[in-house]
Amino acid sequence: MDNIEASALLEEVLTVFEAVNKVLTTAQVALSPENQFRDRETAATLDCFTYYPSRQE
């Protein structure tokens, strides 16, 4: 890989990181503490659906 290819690849990676950063920033705002579930039972149930999808069946 020469310097031109490496530079182009770096530009693409930076573009992807910028896009991901925008999505994460939007998610952080949407999931700010005032929008989160405060009920532990509800939070635990949602975690099960999120992290153990096979248990939903």
C-alpha cells in the first residue's frame, strides 16, 4: 500500500467515524437520564429482550 492509498483509506475511515459519532451523539441525547426507565423490573425485562433475544420465544 503506497502513501496515496493509505491516505485515501484514512479519509474513508475518518468519514465513517464522523458518521458514527453523529449517530452516537443522537442516541446519547435520546437516552439521556430523564428518558431512561427508572423502574428496575422494567429495565431488567428490557435488558433480557435486548441481550437474550432467544428467551422471547
